Amino acid sequence: MKNTLKTTMLLAAMGALIMFISSFWGSGGLTIGLFLALAMVGGSYWMSDKLAIRSARAVEVEEGQLPEYWSIMSELCQLSAQPMPRIYVSPDPQPNAFATGRNPSHAAVCITEGLIQHLSWDQIRGVLAHEMAHIKNRDILIGSVAAAIAMAISFVANMAQFAMIFGGGNRDRDRNPLVDILLIIIAPIAAACIQMAISRSREFQADRTAARMIGDGEPLAAALEKLDIASRSIPSLANANQAQMYIANPLASRQMAFRNLFTTHPPMEKRIARLRDGSWREGI
């Protein structure tokens, strides 16, 4: 409930940002920005599973090819009351996993070769429960909405900048233009930070849902410990544009300063601590 409320508040903050930045150009700029952003993100959302699977170079597996994987997925589908997603394996040597698809009926779950090699099947079960939680919680839809708003803010900010240069827009003529310029620059950055915060909130929620699904937080906690180490020592084949989809940031070794602000994944130590302190049981 706490993470759901946080997500709602963050989406509301993004909405407030876009209303503010649109005041520089009027309702026309807002309408155009929203239309283009929704069209672009909508297309990506509709094709999300195909794009992600292709980017990961993953191949679909059948029950006879990897029976342990198939068996775990069947169990988790029963526990979460969801249909069986398509299941894939990526040749990526770094242990990781992701879920994609616009809804539970059009979902796919992918694990890497590295995950099979470095984790026990009990730990993989925790990872797969996390991915099924993303599908159950409609996190792909939430992420797509956040991305659309962020893109619209950037578009309208660019239009506002153009309007200021050429004397258009609806801005207050008595206001210091330097303040306007600063706000136009900051708004898209703030939107991106809020979008990342939403993603981090959904990761915590998926961890909580996964622990409840299997009745134990330890398998996922132990898996995250291994994934954290591996993400900094084993190179990944993951595309930077798809990195936010994975359970662990596959590009963690390339992180820069202030990484906690400009990352789509919450700190691993916090995720592990929440899984082990039993807080995921609250409200059951």
C-alpha cells in the first residue's frame, strides 16, 4: 500500500510538472506534447515484449528443454492466479532476469544463462516470483505511463524554449527571463528523476509481492546478493535502453556519482534488508 501510494504521488507530481511547463506555451503545446508522447510510448508499450526479447537475443524454451524452469513457472502461475507467460533464455553470461508484455495474457519472462549457472533453483524461484509480481502488479503499464508523461514534459519544455527565443508563449512578461530559462531546463530533469523514482518504488513492491507469493523472502534475498556481485564483475549483453527492465541493473559497473538519484533500481542492500526483516509480511 505504501509503495502504491508513493507511485500515485509521483505520477501526480509529474502531472503537476507538465501543467506548469505547458503554461509557457498554452494548452496547444500541452496537447501536442501529450499526443506525440503517448503515440511513441504507446507503440513501444504494445510491442514491448517483442522488442525486449529481441534485444536480449533470447530464445523461447519448451517444457522438455528446461523442465526445472518450466516447473517453477507453472507453480508461480498457480500461486499468483495468472496465465502461463512465454518463457525465454538469453545467452547473457551475467545472471539476471526480466518480465515484459502489455498484460498477463501477453507476457513473457526471460532469464539469462548466467542466472542458471550462478544461482540455485531455489534462488531462481525467488527471482521468477519477482518477475511474476511485475506482471501481476501491471508495472509495465505504470512504467509506460510515466515514460509518456516524462517525454511530454521534455517536448513541451522544448516548445517553451522556442517560444521564449522567438517571443511567443504565454509567460509573464514581468518575470525574470533567466528564471524561466532555468525552470525550462530543470523541469525535464525533474521529470526524469521522478520517473526513475517510480521505477524504484515498483521494484520494492515486486520484491514484497514475490516474498508473499512464495511465503519466504530468503530465496530472493540470497539471489539479489549474488546478482549484486555479478552485476559489477560479469559484463552484460543488455542494451542500455532495456536496463531498467531487469531485476538487477545489468550496467551497475558503469554507474557514476549520484547513482542513487539517476538509477531505476533501488540500492540492493535496502532491498535485501526489507526481504530479511520480515516487513513484507505486514498487512497479510
